[in-house]
Amino acid sequence: MSQLNVNGQRVVPYPGYKFIVKEAGGDVLAAIQKVSGLSRTVEVMEYRSGGDPSHTRKSPGQAKFEAITLERGVTENPQFEQWANKVWRIGTDLGGEVSLKDFRKTIIIDVLNEAGQKVLSYTVYNCWVSEYKAIPALDASSSAFMIQSIKLENEGWESNTVTAPQEPSFVHPEQ
């Protein structure tokens, strides 16, 4: 059985641990540790005509794009909280709770190969924070880092064209 390879050398999947999340303008969003998967579901609409035999036909309906979760270690960087506060801020004057002016952002997720070269890229449109976790549950007996997260609602995503880089070749020193 032959293995599929894009540029004649890659026969293993890309690693899931090298990626960059940035705003559409190019600024890196934050030091992101984890990004949930991109997922799309299309509603199935069933119908049957009166003269058809006893079976239904299926057609695609509305597309739904699942929310994306970004996680990172807790630091003094207020970027997640500032974005979350654009949707709802407590403790302000009446009418100041919501800032709908610029609460949506288009982001780009770039996936890198082992050599740090961009191999996949996705643009995610009109993201806004629907859930913000400032700190996790605290546990004095744990040695884990504190992780904060934001859940991003979005209006769809698409892949960007990326020219597959040539895989770096490795020559064994004994050859």
C-alpha cells in the first residue's frame, strides 16, 4: 500500500503542537497553549413528495460553525480579559456594560511543520468571546500551571492557500 505524500517526502501527519494564532492584521493574539478543533455541521433537511415511493430525500440546510476555545497560561497579559470585556463589563455606568464597536475579530490560525514553516492556514471570521475563564479552580496540592480560556463564537472559517514547503532533508552522518 502506497502512502500519500504532498511534496514527495512527507509521509507522516503534521504535528499538532506548532501553531500561531493571530489577528487578521498580523499581530500575534497571545501565547496560546491550546486551540480546540475547527468544526462545521450542516443541518440535514428531509422531505418527501406525495407521489414519491415511501422514502425521503435529503438536502443540506443551514451550516453551523462550532465555537473555538483558546487556552493559555495565566500571566499579567490582560488581552483575553480586555476582549471578553468588550461583550460585557461589570462595574461601569449604565450603558457602559457592552461595547459592540469592535468586539468581533477575524483571526488566523497557522499550523507549522517541525521546521517552523507554515503548512496550513485558516481564517476564522467575526469571532467574539462568549465565555471567559480568568482562572481555573485553585488547588494547593496541585503542581499544574493555571490556565485561562476564552470561548469564541464565529461566523465561519475557510482554509487559506499555502504553498507546501519542501521538507528539510536529513543526511545521516554515517552515509
